[in-house]
Amino acid sequence: MWFNKATMIREPAVAGQFYPANPASLRRVLESLLETHEPLLEARAVVAPHAGYVYSGAVAGAVYGSVKLPKRVIILGPNHTGRGIPLSLYPSGEWRTPLGLVAIDARMNDLLLEGCAGLHEDRAAHMREHSLEVQIPFLQALVPEFTFSAICVGTGDFASLDALGHAIALGIQSLGESVLIVASSDMTHYEPAEAAREKDRLAIDKVIAVDPRGLHDVVIERDISMCGFAPAVSALTACRDLGASSGKLIRYSNSGEVSGDYDRVVGYAGMAVS
């Protein structure tokens, strides 16, 4: 069961697959993956990967250990399942992981819905989607009692992504509080390691330049299989509105470093935008 109607709780969909289902085991894994880098960056947004922790957890841990984490987070992830509507905001309630419950930020949800006509509440897109879920244990380990808004993005239409990004920025400005935007994305899929690195560098450069249109166009024109480019486009649009001027690559790796197969890798990039 992925949603408990009686309690309004989204149950974990990939615990025991992408990360440990046992709380003690999960805490040990997170402790091994999280790297603290001082001084911590004042980031508007991060891009973090969403594969199984054995593959991409070290990159995600490096990112989360590099930035100051506020009590409010907006997580955007791609829609791998095809369920639901193009821009799906998870409604009020809570999400469960093996580390406990995390509440949806009802106030931020209201602001996002007010600001973006294309964004609608929808649970279907989130039920079996892993890209947002796998980010939450990292945040739970570092920021007790944080709240979040969850947006599953199932469109590559630039106008829609741009509108969502502007709404995110407007919502953050209206709150007057620090909010971290998390764009969940892996990079190039199933190409040789060097080819993947070359393609990924093109996308990484656009993120570092805080160039949402450039990221959108280079991914499409160069056929870069960056599954979360659409969430990243919206995140970069919001960052520009909020005054961000540059980004930083925290860590890059690929699945071959774990599997030993460098002929068909998935790339993972962890980035922060300040």
C-alpha cells in the first residue's frame, strides 16, 4: 500500500529497494554517505541524484552535507511512472520513511497553487515515484521536523516549467523565510562512461551558469538522457528570480564506479546554486 486513506499518509514505495527499510540500517548508511564540508554553502537550490543509495548515495550525501539546510524544502522530481497529471503537487498529509513521518507544508502548497495555474494537487503521480522519496531520509537525518512540498514533473514543455519556476520563487518570497529547492535528477543513462561525462558536462555547465533555457535546449538538442532536467529547469528559473548568480559542482560519479561496468553507466551529479 502506498497511501493510507485513513491517516492521509503516503507510505514508502522503495524502502528495502533503493535504501534500507530497517531504521537502524538506514541511519548507518546515511552516516556513511553524508559528508560535511565547512563552511556550508548558502544555497537556493541543489540538484541531487535519485538512484539506489549504493550507486548515487555518496553524491547525494556530499551535496546535502555541503549546504545549509532550512526547515522548509520544495522537492521536484521527474515522473518515471507516467501516472497522474503533468505538474502534480502532493496534497496535505504526511510521508513516511523508515526514519518516521514528515509533514507536507500546507502553507507553501497554497502559495504554489495560487502562483501556477498549471499546477494541481494529485496523489497518483507520487504513489510509486522514487525520485522524490529517496531525498527525504537525507533531510530527516540532518533537519529534524522539516516540512516540504513535493512536485512530480511529467512535462518537458519549457513554458510550463518556466511558469512553475516563477511560482516557486514567488511563493518563497511571500513566505519571507529560507526555503531550499531540491531538483532530483540522474544524468546520462546507459552510455559509455566517457561519452556520458562529455554529455553531462554540457548540462552541468548550464546549471552552474543558472541558465534554465540553456539547460532545456542543450538536453533536447544533444539528446542528453538527464531524467530530471525538467525539475532542474524550474528550479533554475526560481533561483534566477531569487537572485542566484552561480552554481557549483559538488561531486560527479557514475554507476561504473560501483558495478565495474563502464560501458553502460548512469551519471550522477550533485550541484548547488547560490
